[in-house]
Amino acid sequence: MSNDEITLTAGDAEVVLAPGNGGRVRSLRVGGTELLRQGERFGCFPMAPWCGRIRDGMFRDGGMVHRMPLNSPPHAIHGTARDGAWRVARADRAEAVLTFDLVDPWPYAGRVTHLATLTEDSLTLTMSVETYESSFPAQIGWHPWFNRTLDGVDALIDFSPAWQEERGDDHLPTGNRIEPRPGPWDDCFGMPDGVDVTVTWPGRLELKVSSREEWVVVYDEQREAVCVEPQTGPPNGLNTLPRLVTPIEPLEATTTWSWRRL
């Protein structure tokens, strides 16, 4: 199938997927209102096979040291899948499956699969990384850019993390867990019972971001957007908390965004 954009609809909700632009969710409209920041780099992109920054672009796998391109000097950021064209495996009115084969500069063979399912009041995204060859460390997650302002009303972010990862001057976790601090944030938080973050535009819309994963990065340092990023490990996790993808055990994660009008 081609990598032209795919539109999913359910009730008055509409999602546009852009396989040719990193497999991202380019648009989410509810009752005609766009919830995602628009632009080639925005929307919501899948992060794979790592999330956030890798320190100096380097990670170890056993005795091997691998180097990724420094696309956010001095670090590598957000994986390689967002930079490639994805294939459309299946698409119908309210559901689509996209795939991306891992290639250079990632040193291992593997495939990322991204399933998007839309209902009248929710969007569920499920991602997996699998391999039929060598096992390798990986992370996956999502990087949505929600519009900060809807109809002139600014978003409020509400969540109750168990801890905040202390952030060093290099923007990476130091390894210390601290009491959650007030924003603005470009920070990783731990939610052991699962990610549960509510973004509210008072009087307009409430959007809940949930996931069984226990890590979430919240980024609200830009005027235009707020980001709530569920992921399978913290930034630099390929070095500090890798998840292993093996021929018999893929890495899988799911996030659901559910909304209601206020």
C-alpha cells in the first residue's frame, strides 16, 4: 500500500496518519477542533527504538559500543523511526497498522509496528518492536504535541507522579529520584501504577493520557504546545534501564488518549 496520508473517523473524531513522515499522527480533531500542533515536526510521532536523549549518542550492548548520530548535540534524541517512511500494512475506517523496518544507523535488524484505533471518544496507540535475528536493547514511546491553547483557553496539566528524575545540566537524569517540582518542565516522572495525566482546557475539553508504562516525560517549555510522553524507560534508558527485544519476546507498549467535552 502507498504511504499517502490515512484518515480515520469515528463519530465527530478524526485522525490523520502520515506514514511518509515518520508514521506520525499528523492531526486529531474532535468536533472540528484540532488538538495537535500542526507542522512537519509536530503532531504525535512514535519514538523508537529509543526515547529522549542518549548521552553523547553512545550506548553499550554487552561489550559493543554503538554510536548514533548526534541530532541534538551533544546527544542523540527520539530514535530513528520518526525520520523514515513507514509502510501501511492495513487500514480501514477507524483503524490502521503501520510498519517500519529498522535500518542504518540503528545496528540491529528489527521491525516496529504501530496500530492506531479510533473510537468516538478515544484514540489507542499500540507499538511493538520485534526481531527475528540478534537480540538488542530498545525503548519505545510517543511524543504528542498538544496545542497549548484551544479557543483562547490555555491547557492545564494535572498528574500525581511518585517521583521526578533529577535532571542534570546536560538535560539527562542524574540517577537521583526527587520530589516532583512545579513546572515548567522538560522532565521525566515515575508513575508505578501506570501513566495517568490529564490535560484540561477549562470549559472546552478534558483529555486523559494513560498507559500501563510507568515513565512519562512532560514538556511544556514552549508557548505553542504541551507534550505528555508515555514511554518504556527514562531518557538515556538504553544505558540505564534497557528493555531487551529478543526473537521470542518483542517490546510492546500502549497508550490511550480519551476525551470529553466540558
